[in-house]
Amino acid sequence: MTDPLPIDASDWTHDHDESGAGSSLAVVDFARSRLTGMVEDARDSLVSQVRGLKSLADMITSQVGGNIPQVATLAGEASVTIDRIADALADKSVDELVDDGRELVRANPAAAVGVAVAVGFLVGRMLKAAQD
């Protein structure tokens, strides 16, 4: 029977004192390391998707060109802004992203609760769809 979780327990250290505190710390360190890796992967994926939006904005700018200058201007400005966002995300460490998230929650607690509810709803729907 295979392990249903994508966890390689061989990474765990078994150093601990008599109270078991060392093993608890090892598990926490292991979980933190795995979560950090997952967040870095998600960040890289998000940066890639944002850069795709930039490519789309660039394509709109070149296709519309002189035909509709207002749209071309807006798409060009969007491209620059999207590029800045992608660069900022790519340059931030996981700790910086977590700190930014905390600041956002402190500044807008109601919005944070709304986003959490929406994400929870979407995750629930995705899990339910996966079971069907």
C-alpha cells in the first residue's frame, strides 16, 4: 500500500531528548521547510502567469497599434504595471510575502475574511468535484 500523502518521511530527523521536544522541533522544521518549498513553487507559478498577462497586454498593444490609440495606450501602461508586479513577486522571499500578507490582513481585516471565505468555498468545490 502506498502512502497517500506526498511526504518523504526519510527527511525527518530523529534527534530528541527524553521529553520528546527535539522530535517535535524536527517535525516543525520539516513542515516549515516543506511549506516554504510549496509557497516558493506557487510564487514561481504565479510569476509565470503574471508574465503571461504581460505578453497578452503587449500583444494587444502591437495588434491595436495606431487603430485605437486609447486602447493601445492603456494596454501599454498595463504591460508596464504587470511587469513591475511580476518582478516584485519574483524578488520577494517567502518570509517577505508572509509579512506582506500579515500587513494586508491588519490593514483590511474584513477584506481578508472575505477572501478567506471565498478561497475556502472554492477549495471545497474543487475537492467535491475531485471526489465525483
